[in-house]
Amino acid sequence: MYKGISKDEATNRLGFVGPNVLDLKKPFILKSIINEFSKPFYLYQNFMVWTWFPYWYYYMAIVQTVVRVTAGLVVSCFQYYSDMDLYRLMVSEGTVEVLRDGVVTIVDHANVVPGDIVRLTPGLAYFDMAILQGAGPLLDESALTGEVHPVAKKPLDPANGHLTYDLKANKSSTISAGTTILECGEGEGTKGDLAIVTQTGSFTAKGKLLSDVMSYERHKFKFDTEVIFVLLILALEDNWEYGWFYAMFVVGTVFPPLLPSVFVVSVGISCKRLQRNRINCTNSTGILVAGKVKRAFFDKTGTLTNQGLDFLSAKNETEFQDMERIGVSSDPTLKLGLATCHTLHLSKNGELIGPAVDRMGFSAVSAQVLDEKTISFEGTTVTYLKRFEFDHHSMTQSVVISHGEESTVYVKGSPEAIAKLCVPSSLPSNFHEIARESARNGMYQLAIATSPLNCAKPANEIKREDIERDLNFAGVMDFQNTMKQDTPQVIEELREGDIVSAIITGDNVLTGIYIAKKAGLIGKDTNVVIGNSVRDGVIEWVNATDDSPAELPSGTELKSSSSLALTGEVWQHLLSSNPSAAKILAPHTKIFGRCTPNDKVSIVTSFVEQGETTLFCGDGGNDCGALKAAHVGIALSDAEASFVAPFTSLDKTITSVVSVLKEGRCALASALAAYKYMIMYGQVESINQVANAYLAITFTEWCWVFMDGIWTLTLAFSLPLARAAKKLSPKRPTASILGPHTMASACGVLGINFLFLVFGLVALHAQDWYQCRKWDSTDVSNVLTIGDNYETSVIFIVSGFQYIASAAAFNFGYTFRANWFKNYIFVFFFVGWSAIQFASTLSVSNLSCLFRVNCDNDHVVRSVTSSEPEPINNNWNTTVMPVSFRWILFVLMVANLVLICAWDYWIVNNSFISKLFSKRSSGAEAAQIVAPIGSGSLAEELIGKDEEVV
């Protein structure tokens, strides 16, 4: 009888470990707004706007203030909603029934301490617990692990009472905070299901998950470090000689205050598109990382293949060799094993809960679950004396049953594991050959062995090692993995996108090879060499086709006609005995078989440590660790509130991988495009200001409003609206803002823009009607009276259109985004603003007079700050230019547009520069492969490093 701890002891422990709460303060919208506007760049924005107000530029200061405040409020709201979602998931309120001093009392869950014994009730688990007694509670663990199906738990094994509780070893008896108890015993007080509290607060699984979320650091891109150098380079361009305010005005264009805003737009847009495709994104920064993924890992069952398995046959030792046999053997010993050796749980609504292979094997015989302890089999009652859950290390599960007057042991597991536990004489002579041939043909096979119970211990003291030995082979169960229809297409698209795929599975490595060939992950005629086992510290290498001894292929063969497959055992041996060999072999290994959850984490982590950007896709549960270890984790789960991975595919389809990668590349390319445009805007405007300062002129108010406000904002924020490309490109977008690709694009466009501005001014000075305006000091001091001249008109017409044309050059989709014309909102703005600029250039109207270009006193309109139209302020009372010169300017604008688009589309992205640096990159990668492999075989190179590897 359990009594629990005393109230005094509970008080002492509460003072020592603290209350069972997660230190997560409730978000408030006002605090989110304050935090957002306290960021350094907002302070810079405030400073810039403050300097603009006294510089006759308050109208743009107002525009910029409205835009940045609106953007800041929107970002604050999104952050608030995200924080609230996290708060609702992590913070909970409720009471529990606790046993203290032998009496069950109801207390607030915050006052529960480790060591308390609680009665389980349906609902949310507030702390980590280990089950002491009960009929096997049923849990929903999808929020923490992504596990699709409910999970049945069992009490701790009394036979292990001398051992210290271990979370991994006692996983089947552990209830984690954040999971939901669906069903449990209904007994009152100490007669119900009882569990002891093991962890509270931030030490629970839920608390550690919160810590991971709060401390997550996005994968560092090149632009994270390069942006500092970019700002320093841009700072060197400033011209400070015109005094404080003009200098600050120049700084405001070189460092556009809205630059940070465009970075988050592309990520937010891609995140929304993924949500529309039923792909939840709990960490939006992971979208950018997805744009750089080089290697994708897949679990097999439930990911590349359908979630369930097709039951084929159950065969005893005499039928074992008949690989074509379908159906269940009539052998009563084998049928009893199918009926009893499982971990099925009967829910209250009569549904069998447990692994698919257990459910299918049980359904193949005439059996029925009566309760947790008994089943009905062919008219008789079978009682369970002991059950051991499946163990990933031993690859077995076992039961002790009482059937009639006999007590019998049944053990089920992988053929390799069962063979080690059986008396050799009970195994068919060609057991291993047939088992491997079955796996080679894609069968998922489980072996069953049995023996009378030869242990004198009471049932509750029996340990796994007491019964899993000296067994007699009983037979096998054969299942067939059915490939998902879209798997081959996804694998092919990843290959076309220059992403290397591999399988990491707990199944037989030969089954993994079979699925890999059907999926197109490796060619049907590819020679696969398997690192099969380790004997006396030496790895056994065999051919996948016939298990004949093999040698490691040469580096050339691995890149063309051969591939590697490794078992989890071999992988761990390589890591421990020769890590350098493991790093060399890993990139050439396409199938990792018989892997435990820890093996999966180890494999993914090794690639991460080598600098590879990785993706892992699995269906939760045993894949939880690998999903978190990879840069990009995609869980195929219907748990909307799951934090097991940054991305969750609610439709549980593998096509989600392609969707995430396409959106990642699109978001990264869009972010760089918007970045280049904002930098280009700053550079073009700083050139304009230098020209204006040199000529002692300035643009009129409406010119500034359009250049600094309307054009820049609409184009910069519509650039990232481009949709993702339909297919993955064979190359990834750059993440470097100082790399050759970005620099060639930005510097080339800037250089062309500068040349056309020079061409425009040269053309103006060549006109016989042109006269330079003569200024006096009074005129220059008033910025409202020095804008009506031909120099201003030409600079605004040519460079003003460059604001629009540069965005068009950066809008090309290339291979990462959809065609440029499919960015409909951007095209609308581009066409609209271009039409306005062309109309202002070619005609005399109120529209042209808005910018004081091609304007006379008959068409003048009022400026931003004036209440009445102001006459043209020059000696000729007009800025109208001859029609022939207007067409010259029109041709310059069109030529400027065509040339920068041609430069960015053909020269930078599709031709010379792109091919030049891709060849250099390929050459470097080839050198990296050849260097460690050497000119001889890979085996020779590895022998030189460690003779025991082969």
C-alpha cells in the first residue's frame, strides 16, 4: 500500500525545487510593441526621422513614420500571437489528486513536488511521472514526439526494483509533461492508476522543450557576418562636408531605415503559403535554412512507404523456406505466439491500440483481448504473467503466458536477434540465407521463438535476460512495405535539385536497399556494398546481391556505379574506432539499416558537424531525436500543436519535403533580391544627392515622395511576393551578400545605372537650347526654389526610372522563384510607375507638373507642403524640353532597363559568371572527394589510416 510523502516533506521539497510552473510570463500586446520598437534599428529609424523634420523634409518623415510604425505594429502583433500560442501550449492550470500521509488530497498542480504519488485522471499531464500501478493508461504523445497513434503505458517492473529509474530504460512506464492521458483506471483513491512524480517545472520534458524553443539559434548564413562589412563599406561612401543635417540625409539613403523590414517579409510570405498547404511552421527562421539544404534523410516505414504494412504470411520452421507461401500456418505453437506476443491494449471503445505489426499478426488468428491480463484464443483463456516491451537495442520483445497448466515464453524480434537467442539446432539450416533473401525482396520479417518457462522466480521478479535465451525457433511473420505513390517522384525531384537523399531505418539494411531502388534513390543496377557486421573488431563487407565478400569500391566507382550501405552496428564501430573513416564513408552511404533512435541522431549529427545543411523527414516517435538534430526537421504528423520539428505536415505526405525546400529557396532568393534592391535604392539616391550637391540643385517635394516613399515601398515589399518555382533548381540560392554572385549583380546594375545618368547629363549639355541656371546665395539657401531646372528634370527622369528598373531586374525568378510576370502585384506596380514616368517624360500635363518636369505655369500643381500652386522658379518660367530630347531620354530609360535586366538575367545568373563560379565550386568539391579517397581504392586509403576498418 502506497502512502506517499508527508505534508511537511512536500513543503520542504517545494522550497528546495520550487513550484511546478514554467517560468514563461504571459505576453501582453503593449510589451510586444515596446520590445519591437526598442530594437537598435528602430532607434536608428527614430533618429533619422528626427533629423528629417527640420530639414524641410517632414512630409517624407511623416510617410516613413507611418510606414515603419505600421510595419512595427504588424510585426509586434505576429510576435504577440506567436508568444501567446507558445504560452497556451506551455502554461496550464489545474488540480491533481495527490497521496500524502496515506490520504488522497486535491492540490494545485503547481504545488506538486518530485516524489509525490498522484492518481492518474484523463487530461493533460502536468509533470513527468513513472507509473507504479494501473491497467495501462492510454496516452496521446503527438505534441512532444509527433507519434501518430495513441500509446499504451504499463507500470514499472517490480523485478527492476533494485535499479535506479532511468528515463530511456523505462520509457514504456513514463508519462511526460505535456502529453495527454486519454484513458486510465477509474478506481477511487489508491485503487486507481498511480504514478510517482519524477520531474517538475523546467526539468520536465515539456520544460526542456521550452528551453530548446527559447534558446534556438538560427543556422548562421554568410550574410549574418557579411552585413557588418557591408555597412562599413557603405559608411565610407558618405559625404559629410555639407553639414550635419545634409550628412544625416545622405546616411538615411545609404542605410535605408526600412532595410530590416524587407528581410522578414519573404519569410512571412513563405510561412503563410506553407500553412495553406497544411504544413505548420513553428519556427519561421527555419524556412531560410531550408533554402540551403544539401542532404535529405528519410525514415522508411510511414515516410517513404505507407504507414501500415501488408500482412503476407506466418510460417513455421518447416514452411520457412517457401518464400511464395501466403496465409497463416496451422502450427498451434506459432499461432499461439501470434496471439500472445504483442503489446496491444484494448481501449474503452473496443479499439486495439499498439504497433501495426502486432495488430495485423493478432488479427490473423482467432483471438480476442479480454483485458490487460488475459486473451481468448481458440476457445481457451491465456493469462499474461509478464510482458517486456520492444527494446531497440536487443531488437526483441517477449511475454510469459500461462496456457492451461503450462507456462510458456514467447520472444519476437528481428531474425538476426532471434537467431542469437535460439538453440542452433532449432534453426533451419539455411535460416540466415532465407531471411536475407526475404529482406532483399522487400519483406519486413519478424521471427518468433519459444520455450517453456524455466525460471523459478516469481513472475513479478522475472527479468528479460532470464527468459530471452535458449529458445526454440517457432517461425516467422512476413509483411510487405508498400511504397507511397509520390515517393519516386519526390526522390527524383530532390536529385534534380542537387540534394543527396539517404534512408535511415530500423529495418533490415537489405529491405532499405529494396525500397531505395524502388524509390529511385539508387539505380536498379547499382552495385551496393554493405558494411554488414563487426567481427573481432573488423568490418565485414558483403555484396547486397548475394552476400559474397566484397571490397570497398574506388572513389570513381562510388560516384558512378556503386553505393554503400551500413548497419547501425558498423556505423557506431566506425565512429568509435576510426572517426575519419566514418566521415569519408558517410557521404557515399545511401542506406543506414538496423539503426536505433540514437544511431539516427548520430548519423545526422555527423553530417551537421561536417558543415552539411541537413534535412530529416520522419513520422515522429523514434525519429524525434533526428528531427531535432537536423537543420530542417519535417514531421509527418496530424498534431497541429507539435514542437517535435520546425515543420509538421498535417497531411502526412512526403511531398511536403519538396514544398518546404521550394519555399525555402524562394524565401532566401527573395530576401536577397529585396536586400539588393534596398541597397541599390540607397546607392542610386546617394549618387543623386552628390550630383545635386555638386550642381547646387535638388528635387521637388513630390519627386522625393515618390522616390523615397511610394516607389521604394511598393516595389521593395512586392518583390518578395513572387511564388516559389514549380521545380527545384539544380543549384541553391546564394546566402552571401559579399559573394561573387551578389556583388556582380549589385555592382553591375549600379555601374550601368551610373553610366546612364552620365549619358543623360552629357546629352543635356550637348543640346543647343540648354542653358545652365546661374544661382545666387539666396536661391541656394531655399530648397524649394532650386528644383525648377533642366538638370533636375534629367536627373529625376533618368535616375528616378532607375528606382523602378532596378526592381524589375531583381524580380526575375531565375530557377528559385516563379516567372517574373507571375508576381502579379509587383508587375502591376512596375507597369503603373513606369507609365507615369514615361508619360511625365513625353508629355506636358498636370501629371508631369507634379514632378515639375516638362512643366509650364499653365499646368503647375501645388506641392506637398503648399496650399496653392507655385509658379515655375526659373528665368524661363518653364521646364518643358523639346520633343526630340524627350524621346532621347525615353530611349535612355528603355535602354537602361533592357541593359540591367540583360546583365542580371543572362550575364550574372544564366551565363558567364554563374557558370564560371559553379565550375570553380564543382572543381573544389571534386578535389575534396578525391583528396581523402586517393587514386587507389577507398579500402586502400582506409587501410592506411586504420587496418581494422576492413
